[in-house]
Amino acid sequence: MNLHYPLYKMLLVAGLLILGNFVHAQFTIQPSSYITIKEGSTLRIGSDLNINSNATASGYLVDQTNDGDVTITGNISVKRYMSADYWHNASSPVSSSNSSVYTGTELVFYYDETLIINDWMFGWVMYSGALSVMRGYDVYIDATPVTVNYTATGAQTINTGTYSSGVAITSFPNGETDPHRGWNLLGNPYPSPVNWQASGWDKSDINDAKYIWDGPNDNYTIWLGGGAPIGINGGTQYIPSNQGFWVQASQNGSVQISNSTRIGTTPATPDFYKSETQDYPILDLLARANGYTDECMIRFLPKTTAAFDLNFDATKLFSQGNEVPQICTQSTNVKLAINTLPALEDELMVSLSFRCKKSGFYSIEINDVTNLDAFTKVYLKDVLEQKIIDLTNELKYSFHHDPMNGANRFKIYFNPSADVINNMTPVDYFSVYAMQGGITILKNTNKLITGEIWIYNTMGQPVYNTALNNDKKCALNLNVASGYYYVSIITQQQVSNFKVFINN
């Protein structure tokens, strides 16, 4: 298709336009509109290019050609609306922009992983100057919304083609813990959204997960790619235009992006279960309070492990908001937002971490379950309160939280034993009674337990010893004088002591 427009003609794009070989016009791309230039096509704009934005949407220029076959002879203006009272992770869509485009604020930062040493907060660097292509910047917009205007002249200054950005992971003696290492704030370099699942990426030096800061919800959306893509907290496979995003490096290297990742629209599918059907078991949990929520996910895929699995697990990146509940699971020394395990087995326990900087009442609830059969029961144990809740039936557990509480307060059980359901601890495993001149020991647990039984008089002298053979009931006939005796049951789990009175 060949479209020809004289220089004075204005083309107001009101939808998708796939262009043919040569177009001569002036363009204004309004919010919610976009132009796609397919491979094998060219676009020539003989005047200015304006890409507009408002509070609800932005316009996009989607150059999908391999060599960036776009010619713009005039000035370029790419606008991006930024709401007030929030931090924004932003990125420049042109190669010649400056931090001064973020009008009304001096709070512009980038993140340098190599500076963190023993505290990952050391990585923040306040910045003023030229904006680097494919670098993400953290920008605070105060009381008044801002429409940022990235300006340039000539097609060579609007970002198109292939870009690469270095990523780093620190390694210092006595340095930061593994979950705090390797974080890099990158940016979508294009004036169009990109698809994280497209083939035009090289992500071989990072875990295949991206994190986008959601200012209004004071939290991170997460999308995990890899062999079984999925998202939580509203995370999708798309990165908006001019948007910064976080990745976690697995080794020093780079991330590369090309035009083939670019798209003109991002389908409104914020929830993983609305975007595609999963064929494996999933438990999605939600913490809620103070008008905020946070998700974490446990899922089961063959050939994964209980440890951290690159491209199948997503490390938790915590919100710093004072009122935002944060929930995640624990795998070895890593806190995970998405935890992929090899198999759903009876009596499986997963440690669940909860934190918030504000005291108050909170809830943990089942947000969604997928492919869990009717016989699978999910229980939540509150270690602090020594309560166990059948989440399969109750769906939600409400509790009081104090920031001084330990983070590892909860446990999730799949098809737990009767011991767990009855909230039984090793202290409760045995009951001891004096009966008919002897002693009867009852085993209250279904666990396999062996050990030894010792009986002492009040002088501490042993009067009886025998093996404990996992019997539900053990009756011991003792030829001893009437009086008090101490019964000591020694097992691998613990030593349990009882005092009884024998009447002979």
C-alpha cells in the first residue's frame, strides 16, 4: 500500500495503520493510536512527528523493520504523561534527551548495582544530565502531573533498531545477601510497547523475570517468562513505551532488545488466569490491608527443584511502602514471589513470609487455585498464634500484625497429617499414666518414632530401661515401691519428661 500526502497535509491517526513503501506526510499520533511499520516497508515523514499522551493512554510509533527504515526530516516530540505524588520508572525514547525533561522535580535517580557492597540501597545515584538509551530512571513527580516531552530532530535520534544494556551482579566479601544482589534498572528504549515473550530479546545473563513499579499500588508487578510464563500483581508480558523495568542478573553481562519485540497495543489481561490456561497445579495467595494487596504464587512443574530455579522462580522485590503488606515464600536463603516446585506431595510444607511496617489487622487469602483436585487440602499455620486454618474451606485468615513480629510467621501445608491439623508438636507426642502398679505410655502421633524409655526414682537413680518401638500403647509392669517416679522418653525429635505416682 502506497500513501502519499503533500507536506502541508496533517494525518490524524485514529487507529492501526500498516504502511506500505513510501509515505510523505506530517504525523500527529494521538493517545490510544499507533502506526506499525512492518519489515519490508519504509516510512518517510517530511515534516514533524508528534506522539501525544494523556492521563489514560499514549500514542505509539512501532518500527518493526530490521534496519529502522524510517525517515523523519523535521522535529520529533514524544510525550509521556506522569501522574502526581508517585515515583515513576522512566526511560527515554530518543537518543538526545536530558534529565531536565522531568520538569518540576530534581529527584531523578539511576541504580548502579556495582556500588551496593553490603547494602543494596547504596546503589541509588542522584542524577542530572543526558539520559542514556535503555537505562531506567527513578523519577518523583510531586503535587502536579507532568507531561514529559522528549524532543529530538531527525530520524536518527528516535530510538529504533537493536540496543544492549549491561547488567551486573556484585560479589564482595561480607557483601549483600543473594536476594539483594544483581538488580538492574533498565528501560524500554522505544516510543512503543514491547513484548517480553517475543523472540527479539537476549536475556541469557538474567533470570527471565521483569518487575515494573506500580506507583498507585505502591508495589511491583511481576512477569516471569521462561518455560511456563506467568504473572502476579497485575504483571503481563508487556512493557509500556518509555517505561523502566527491573531485572535480576544471574551473571555479569547484558540484555539485548531489537525492533521485533515492538508492538502497538497491550491487551488488557492483567491477571494470569485471564490471559492463558495453565495445565499445572497453582496456588495463588493474596495479602490484603490498608487498601493495598500483594500476591505470591506456589506452582508445581516437573524437572524443577525445591531450590531456586533460574527462569522458573522469581525473587521477591519488596515494596518500601509503609502500609503495603508483603507476602512471599522461602526457598533456602531466597524469598520468592513465584515459587516453582517439582511435585505436589502430601504433607508438603512451604514457609510463608509476611511483613508490613504498620501495625494493624491483615488477611491472607486464597486468590486463585488452578488444577488442584478436590482431594487436595490447603492449610495455613500461624506459628505466632499457634493456629491452623483450613484455607480450602475458610478461604481467608485475618490476624493482627505488629512490625516487631518475625517475618517467618506462617507455613502453608498441602494435605497435612493429622498431627499438623491438630496443631501437635513433639511436646504432645506422648501421654504417660500410672496404672495398676505400672506405667502406660500412649503415642498420640501417627509419626514413626523410636527411641528409649528410662524411669528414675526421686533420687535420680534409674529403675527401669527399655526400647521405644513405635507402639501406639506401651504398658510397663514395674516392681517398685510406691512413690513418685520420673519417666524420660528419648527420641530423635526431643526428650520428653513426665512425673507420675505409682501406688503399689
